[in-house]
Amino acid sequence: MDTESVIQIVLISTAIILLYFLVRSITSDTKMDKPKYSGLARSPEELYHPSDEAISEMEELISKLN
């Protein structure tokens, strides 16, 4: 068996494996019911209390604008 035949076998095997994973990923997306994102925050009351890091970043942004 010469080198060209070995390379062809390796490339064909790789192509078959990649096609298998591609088909499997396409078909698994249709089977799985993913929960849709509602857009609601998990705890919106936490947004009313900014962290110290958020306040310091906001101060830096305001100082850059002035």
C-alpha cells in the first residue's frame, strides 16, 4: 500500500466522521426542546442596588465624558 492510498483512506475516514457529527448535531437540535428565553430577570429587585464596582465604573465613564 503506497502513501497516496493511506492518505486517501485517512481523508475519507475523516470526512465520514465529520458528516456523522454534522448530521447528529442537526438532528439533535430538533429533538431537544430548549426552554425559550423570556427576557425576564431572575431577581429584578437586585438591579435597584448597584455594586461598588458598578458605581466606580460609572464614575470613570462620567469622568471620561467631562
